[in-house]
Amino acid sequence: MAIADVDRAALALLDTRLNTLLPEEYQGADTEPTPMGSAGLRFDADGRVAWDEMWESFCDLAMAGGPPHKGRLLQPGTRVEIDATPERYTEVVQEICRGLELAADPQAAAAPEPGWVRVRCFTDAMADWLLRAITMENVAVRGSTRTIELPAGPNYRVEKEIKNVITVTAKTCHYWVGHIPRAQQNQIARLFGTIGEETPLIGPSDTDATASDAYAPLATAILQRTGLRTMGRHYTGWLGIEIPDVRAAIWMMRALVVSNVLARREDTVLYVPVHPSDDPGGEQVAARLTRVWQLARARNLLSQFS
């Protein structure tokens, strides 16, 4: 199938923007979504987890097409859970903060809103990049000026959820600090400014407002415009879309992120954000997803919809 000039130009722009976001070793590479084995816990002389001694290398970034750290989204604890066991929740937050500071350097503390740990980043660009990168690793994350917030809950276990939060933050901070030079970080900051002027960043709502009928208009628009079917809602603020295969799901996820829509995937299900106040009716997400779908077809990634 011949690619129209307008689609060729749009695909080239997407590739350029994605390469700007990626460490050099990933630029133009075709990374396989193959996970590594999980690192085992190590302990210091006092019997505490030695979070700074556990990793010699990390899996490829999900942003680069690698495997997401989590197969399913890790979400924060609910207010009911936290209020029921506040002492345990405090212990979890303290251990996450200790681990983050040991493994990833940035300062961390309990966020004002229960269920979250606030991490201070070195720059706004770092916070914006980590927001996108961690989202694609399937760990809940929120962003603000020079900070991100990561999930916490009283039911988190050291060897599971606590480790997940610390590992994914150590992994993404490792790539940002160690693999992206300062000049490229400045380019990334400029890119975020450019795409922000074109289209506002849309992320998931984390309030109960999305538990009503906010999903239906977006699901309907996606089906009408693309033929792609959506799944029943499983996560607050996220709508799952059935994609034919992993390769297409990865490509569409990355294309959405450089189109300023937070996105992630679980196997072949592509998740897009639902945010009734930032994106009434899901119109912005539907429009950007439709364009990404058109470009995926132009690249012959969705030939069965041609």
C-alpha cells in the first residue's frame, strides 16, 4: 500500500520525536518486549533490604518497546484501606521512600494525598519524562512541577509491590540520568514545550468521576472512527482497546505518548486515558487515537482493518 505524502510526513515527525525522547542506544532500534529475570532481594547487616545493591542492569524501557515492568497496572491503596490500617500504610511509605533514596537518589516523602509518595526530580523535564516512562511500565504515576507521585498502599508487600515501585523508579531514573546526556535532556524539554503548545497533555483521572458513564462516549467514538473494540472498564481513568497483536499495540502506545496522550499496554490491550474534566467526552483522545490508527494502517501494522 502506497503511503500518502501527508502520512509519510506525519510518520517521520513521530519517529523524530520518539527518538528525541529515547536514549541513544534505542534510537531507530527494534526492541523486543522480552522480560529479564527479576532481581532477588538483598539485605544489609541490619536485616533491611539493600535497595542500592540489587541491580547491575535493567530491562529495556517500555518507552523503547521493551517489556513493561508490570503485566497489570499497579494502583495506589484506597482511602478505606489506608484508614483501616494506618500504621501499616506509614511503614510502607517509609520503606518506599528509603528505597527510592537509596536506589534512585531523588528525595521522597509521603504526598499530601493518601495513597501516594511524592518524589522530587532534578528538573521539570525529568519529571515530565518520568511521568511518561513510568506510565508505560504499568505503575500508576502522577506528575506536577518538578515532582512525580508514585503509588503506595497498606497491602503492599516488600517483595512485590514495594519492590515494583522502587525498581521501576530506579530503572527509569537510571536511563534518564545515565543514558540521556544534558544536551538531549534540553532537547526533550523543548519537545515537551512544542507538543504542549500543539495539544494539551491528557492523562487518566484518578477520581471516582470516571466510575460513571464517562467511558461510553470515548468507546463509541473509537469504534465508529476506527472499528477497534474496547474492553469493559478495569481501571479508574483507563479504557482498554483490543489491538490485533503486540507489535501494533507497542507502536500505537509510543505514537500516542509523543502525541501528548499518556498510554500504556497490557499484552495486546492498549489503554488510553479517560479524564472527564480535561477531555470532556473523550474527544481529544478519540481524535489523536484515530490519527495514530490511520498512521498504523499506513505502516501496515493494522492491515486487517484496511
